Amino acid sequence: GAGVSQSPRYKVAKRGQDVALRCDPISGHVSLFWYQQALGQGPEFLTYFQNEAQLDKSGLPSDRFFAERPEGSVSTLKIQRTQQEDSAVYLCASSLDTSRKTQYFGPGTRLLVL
Amino acid sequence: EDQVTQSPEALRLQEGESSSLNCSYTVSGLRGLFWYRQDPGKGPEFLFTLYSAGEEKEKERLKATLTKKESFLHITAPKPEDSATYLCAVEGDGNQFYFGTGTSLTVIP
């Protein structure tokens, strides 16, 4: 079946612009995670949804970052007033249950802020 | 402080030359240690989860082991298609979840 998909795959934004990154998880997956991966680094946790509830947003780096999953399926990560340090790959992962035991990752969205 | 350290940062092997990757961790109440493979331009692909010291898991040429302080990913007789970045991650009892920075493996034919 289809895996996790993310769009757009690449996004170039001018500093100060708002961006929205989309994640389509595997159908029926309860948990959805967002991560930020800087070049040469491992992914860093941003936020976690269980169905439509955002249960953990402790990794969001600032109040410019906002995530939602209103119907418990598709999720959007929004970054307001982008800054150069926001340049990274944003990864989405979904899991069938409430654990991270097997997370399926999408291909990521590469964001470049100029 | 919770942390995950992987070594070496990069490893070049000849095809067939076995080796091991290391993941050292400090976390409060380990709930699971995860190994992933990441190819360029792609998201991490799940390989293994280990839960307790002494546990081992195998998949083709890969074997993961776990002690109370570290995990090893053993690669036996690697092939060029094993070239990738291998990431280790740990989950603690407070739901904290940390990735290491990865080991970039290159297998030369």
C-alpha cells in the first residue's frame, strides 16, 4: 500500500514568508510525528499527534511553528515568518498504534530559507 | 542529560569486510532503542527495536545488540547496497525520543 507522503518535496522561501508543509500518513495510522533534520544531523522531535489530539509539542522551537491534524489524518506543519535557521528537512512519520515501535517515515520536505 | 552518541561518524569498508557501528546512550528509563537506515533524500527506514540488555535481533547481514549503556549494529560481509547512513534513537520513560547523528557507511565494491 501507499506509504507516508509529504508535499512539497522542496520549498524555497524568502526570509519572513509563511510556509505550510503537508503530511499524508498511512491510512488508519493513529500516531503522527513531525521531526526536523538539519544537514548532517539526526532528526529532532518537534510534535506528536494521536488522532486529532496534539499530545506533545515540546519540540517546537518557537511560537512561529504550529502544527495541526484536524480530522486525525492529514497534518500540516506551518512556519510563520521563516528565518534562515529554519532551513532543514522536515520529516513526518506515522505509526499504527500509540507507540514509536514502528514509525514509517515520509521522504521529507527540504526547506531552504533565503 | 539524555543523549545519544554514535561512532564512527563515517566508515568505509571493502565489500565483504565485516564491522560494527556503535550507539552509546544516556536516557532515563529506556523504553526502546531503535535502529534506522537512511538513504540520501529519503526518510529513515526502520530496521530494529531492542528493549532490554542482552537482546539481539538479526535481519539479513545486520545484527543489533543491546547492553545497558550501548548498542552495536554488526554488519557481516557488507555489500555496496548496504551503503547508507545508520541512525540510532532511544525512547525514555518520559516519552522523550532522541536520535543520534548517524554513521555514514560506504561499502566499496
